[in-house]
Amino acid sequence: MKPSLSVIFFTVSSGAGFGLMALLALADVLQWGGGLSDGAIVGVGLIALVLVTAGLLSSMLHLANPKNAWRSFSRFKSSWLSREGVFAVAFYPFALGYLLLAYLGVAGAPRAIAGVGTIALAWITLYCTGMIYASLKPIPQWHTPLVPIAYFVLGHYSGALLLFAVLVYGGQGAPVYLYSVLTWLALAAAVKAIYYAWMRRPGVGATINTATGISRARVRLLDVGHSHGTFLTNEFGFILARKHAVLGKVLVFVVGFVVPLGALLLAPQIVVTALFAAVAATVGLIVERWFFFAEARHVVRLYHGL
């Protein structure tokens, strides 16, 4: 598949935003490290909302006619894209209400209820985002439960790094938040390693026989039906060299996981180090998402000789 920069930015930015907000509310509800100040909750929460909003807005840039984006809400029963949009919109009242209660200094049940609602909707939206791709049977590289799991874990990994960096800047970087980052880092690295190993298995991918459902004879393509490139060949015929795929995956692990881990183990309570770890991880996730799209091979390419 041809990687779209707007969709890459959308998934990385909104994933970090939802993960950040979920972890923030979770830390407040469970009182991790003695809890956070109301000012820290409001500040971090606003950063999360900016990331979510920027990501959702950028997703419309991929549409041929962005003004029709509202139509994505009309297929809730059958479309994961529609479910993602509905739950993302439902997330805002809970998140804003939760931040308002924190701003006013209101504690107790009302804030806990708003926080739990925020966490639940952030998690549901992240799952829906992953299922947009995992539900697509014509793309075997995406049609696996590992995809929504990866979206969920990577969103929380980047969110945990941002939360820790902001708290260190504000002098509230308790060890429990560092442990949270290291936990999500280990989970994210493990999920991506499993996904890449799964991608290398024989049989992951489609052939002209499996695409047509014919198993008793060998199917051959006699004519592609056109002499020049088309929209389908441009969008679904992206070819990625094997050597580039291997290099890209190495970069994902080195920049996205090893460098942040080294920085955090070296000097976690230094603001510059914490910010550097968050930036490095973000760059690694952008590379990861680019290769996620670039390695996907839609079965329609088989009918065009690709």
C-alpha cells in the first residue's frame, strides 16, 4: 500500500493522545505515586486533547472530499471507521468534564466517574482504530488480532513517555511513572517482534489462486486490461524492497525502543533526557507506521500483475 503521511500522523498523534489521557486518568483514579496535582492533570490533559484533535483533523486530509467526512458516522453497525468516529466524539465530553473537575479542584466520585469514562472511551477508540485495518481481509498483512493489540500498546507506550516527560519537567516524576514507561516499552517491543515474526511465516499473503478461490488448477493472469498506471496500481501497487524492509525494522527497534530505554536508564529524572526519549520513540513510531502501510499488499494488485 502507498503510505499516506496524513494517516501516519493521524495514527501516531491520536494514539499518543488517547494513550496519554487514559494513563493520566488511570494515574489519578488509582493515585499512582501519591497522585498528581490538579494543575498537572489539567496541563497534561490539554496536551493529550491537542494530540487527539490534531490527529483526527489530519485524518480528513486523506479523503478526496474532506467536507463529506461527516458521512463516516452513518455506518456504525458495519464500519469500524464509523465506530472510531462515534467513540472519538463521545470521548470529548468525558475528557473535558474530567479536566474541568480537576481544574475546579473537585475530587471524589464525580471525578472518578468522569475519569473512568475517559479511560474506557480512549481504550475503545484505540481498539476501533486498530480494527479499521485488522478487519480488512483483502490485506493479509493486516488481517490479524496483532494489529489492534499493537495500536493499543504503542499508543500507551508513547503516551507513557509523554506523561513521564511532562511530570519530570514539573518535578512530579515519581518512580512509578518510570516503571510504567518501561512496562509499556517492553510490551510494545514484544508485540512488534511477534508481529514481524508472524509476517515472515510462509502463507502470509495472497496468491491469484487464493484471491479467486480456485484450488484445483493454477490460475494465470493473461491481461492486466490497461497499458498505463491507474489509481489502483498507484495506491495498491506500492513495492518495497526486501532490504529496505529489514533496515526499517531495525530502525524501529533501535530508534523506537533501544534509544529511549538507554536514555531512561541513564538519567531518567533529567528533563532533557526524558524529552529526548519521548522524541526518539515518536520518530521510531513514525517509521514503524510507515512500514506498516508500505508492507501491506492488497489482493487487487494480483489482478494488475503486481
